[in-house]
Amino acid sequence: MDSKIWYIPAKNDRLEKKVGIYCRVSTNEKEQLYSLVAQISALTRAVANIGQWRLADVFIDIASAKGEIPRREFERLLRECEVHNISVVLTKSISRFGRDTVETLSALNRLKAAGVRVIFEQEDLDTDEVDSNLMISVMESFAQAENESRSENIRMGLAMKAANGTSGLYKRKLYGYAKNENGELVIDNELAKVVRDIFRWYLDGASVLGIIKKLSEAGIPSPAGKEQWNKRAIEKMLENEKYTGTVSLLDSATHEYEFQMKECHTPIITESEYRAVQEEKKKRSNIVTDDDGTRRSSKKYSSKKK
């Protein structure tokens, strides 16, 4: 009996792996969309560089920063993996794949059960090569480091802008001012008169409630456009040094004034008027005003001297 020999090619485990690319950006701002394009381009080139890989689909989520917003494309990716339409998931980084550690681990467990390999390009992590417990530790470390780095970078960026005078915080809009075409604060004469009146009335002895009454009688609306001013609005105005043309920026880490710019814009009141108001506020710190405008000492005595 003649024997027949059949040639059976060796099975290549890596042949024709169907790859899914997942990309995500937190907002739909222009800079983020540029980042999205860069993510897709880089990952597509990475797939093309592996002969056994074939790009099956690209999954994109936009404006997905908030946890309550569903990531429809991410869920579609997981479903495609679970029905074995995709065997490799390629993504830029752990932070792009998941929004927090819990969500990331949950997704990785689903993909592991489906036999899907996940590769994080930026961290150079591959679930086929890293123990699951080690992966958890690595992810937590990366997440913590990334958050710390992001916070420090933001703080350093704000500090640098504050130091060189380019921070937009120096030019935040304030009652009494308007912004010109260059974004600079310029005096609004009508509103500036109200500011000057408030400072003058206070120095002349009027209480905050008395000032509110004067503004109401004059028909002057509040900064929010309401008929009645509130006490806090008057108090904040009286303690705001920005009306002298000086702006101090609070450091978010130390909660102390770290940067100060003088002559930042044209002043509405003088520094001497501002200082006089602060001194007057200290003098009145133990004085309260009744609803009828009567001022009295806030000190209370539990018993009389015998």
C-alpha cells in the first residue's frame, strides 16, 4: 500500500491578529482634538509595523472626562473583544484606557476572560507579559505619579505666568471696570463712581446696611444685576485691594500671597483711602448693626457688677 504524505504548515499563533485601537480625549476642545489625531496616527503606524497584525477597527471617545458620561466606543470595544472580533487592543496609555483604577481593572478582567491582549504604548506594558498582580501595582503607581505630575505642572505653569506678569488672573473682570479689545482692564466711569461712593460712604460712617439702603434708593443694581445688593458684595468690595491698581495672586499650595503686581491697571481709589477703610473695618469689628441701622457693641455681659 502506497503511503501518502500530507504537508501541514505549522500554526503561527501570531498570524493575522485582529487589532483594535482605542483612543480617548477628555474634552472636545481644539487642542484635545489635535491630540486625538496624533494618538490615532501613532497607533496606526505601530500596527502597520507588525506583519502579523491587521487593523480591525478604531474606537474613539470624545469629551469623556466625567465618570457619569458613558463611553460608548469603549463599551463597543469590549463587546467586540468578547465576541472575538478583536484579539489585541492597542492604546496610548493607562490614563487614556481608563478614567480611574477601578474602571481600568474591571475592563482588563473582562478582556483577560475573553483572551484579549492589551498593550499600553506609553508605559510599555503588555498584559501577555506582565503578571496581573504586578499590573495592578504598576497601574496604581502610574496613576498616582501622573496625578502628582499633572498637579505640579499646572501649579508651575500658573506660577511662571504669575511671575512674568502674563497670567490672566491679573486681568479678571471686576465691578467698576470693563475690558478693552486687548483684554486690559479699563475704568467704566459710571460703575467706578459707584465704587468711589461706597468707599466714601463707609469712611463717612455709613454701615454696610446703610450703604445698601443708599444704593437701593438711588436705583443702582447690584453687580449681578439685581435690585438689592447683598452684604457680602459690599464687604468684598471694601476689602478688595485691586481697586488701588494692585493685584495679589494667592499660591494654591501655601495659600499665601506669592505674587503681587502694582500699577496693574488704572486705580479707582487711592491706596490711602483703601488703608483708611481697612482701619475703619478693624475699629468696627466689635460693632454690630441692627436691621433698623442702629449700631451697638457686640460684647455681651452675662452679669452686672455689684
